[in-house]
Amino acid sequence: MADVNRGNRPLSPHLTIYRPQMTSMTSIFVRLTGNALLVAALMIVWWLLAAASGPGAFAVADGFMRSWFGDLVMVLSLWAVWYHLLGGLRHLVWDTGRGLDLKSAYAMGYVMIGGSLVLTLLTIIVL
Amino acid sequence: MAFLTDRKRAEGLGSARTGTAHFWSMTVSSVALLILIPLFIFTFGAVLGQPYEAVVAYYARPVPALIAGLTLIVGFHHFKGGAQVLIEDYVHGLAKHIAILAVTFISYAAMAAGVYALIRLAL
């Protein structure tokens, strides 16, 4: 009979144990941004449905979308989507077995932070 | 406890053997979104803020409508897979199953609603 000593075994350290590091924080933010984008996505679906329904419904959805709250969600989501995209790109690089050393992980992390801000500003300027 | 066999204790705790399929599905959709998301940002961004008539006319055109439709379908597929892993990491027991069902239903409902709207706009 193996291992009767259940529940008393050493566990792998978890989030609450680790000191926050740039590599872990950039990774956590990829998950955070990806899931938070649901809000903007549902707002866009509502906006499209309203446009398909007629001018009255569109005025309501479009008014919400262009209110200060809608603007705030859209600008934050714009940054979130660029950040998540760069984070995904980092995963695709890692999946090929490249860039797994600490130096490259840090470099790509800084590219994600800086790149997402630059892309967000560029998008706002262009649009 | 001493009467349980090793097999009985281990059953149901191992890999479901679908991890690779999940990983590959996320990889394929992420590459697709790498192309679709910039296209969607600049097409949707260009028309957001325009009057009703301009929005309807814009999404009646094939290219903006196809970009929006593909982005919604692939995007919500990708969201469903990612949110499922988030739930599996932090929620356990019955709540986990309910949360995964909810995420799946929301994803397909939003996908269908968006595509329906685009078809109405196109026709």
C-alpha cells in the first residue's frame, strides 16, 4: 500500500509565495488582459446588433460606446489587446524553443510593455 | 483508506489526454488573431463614431464585414479556451463546471449574435 501520508507532502511554491518579478507580472497581465477583453467584445457585439436593429437602438448603444465610460473601456481595451497580442507573440516564440533564457525573457517583457504603449498611442493618433 | 487499492486512488486524477488538442487550438487561433486583430482595430476604429447611415453602409461592404465576422468567431473561440484554463486553475468542484459552462455559453451566444448582426447589416 503506497503513500498513506497524504496531505502532508511538500508542495510546489505558488503565486502567494513568490516575490513579484517582471517575468511573472508580464505573464499574469497576459491572462488578465485576455479575460478582461470580454467586456469590450460584448460591447462591440451589442453595438453591431444595435446597428442591425435600426437607428433608435443604434443611438442608445452608440451613445453608451462614446460616453466617457465607453471611451475609458475602449482605450484600456485597446492597450489590453495590443499587450495580449505581444504576449501571445512571446508565447509563439517560446513554443519554438527560442528565447527561454532569463535575458531574452526580460527583453521580450520590456518589448511587451513598451510596445503595447507605443502601439496604443499610434492607434489613437491614426484613428 | 487502507482498503483502497492504488488504482482506485489514482483513477480520475490523471491527464484527460486532450491537453495537446487544447494547446494546438489556442496556437492556431492565436496566429489567426495576430492577423485579424490589427485588421479589426483599424476597420472598426475607423467607423466607430460615425453616424448610423455610415456605419450601416460600411458593414454592408464585404471586407469590413468579413474581418469583423472572422474576428468575432476566432476571438470568442480563443477566449473560450483561455478562460476555461483560468477557471480550471482557480475554481474547483461544481463551481468549476458551472463556470466553464457559463463561459462556453456566453462565447457561442456572442459569436452567434455578432454574426447575425453582420448578416443583417450586409443584406
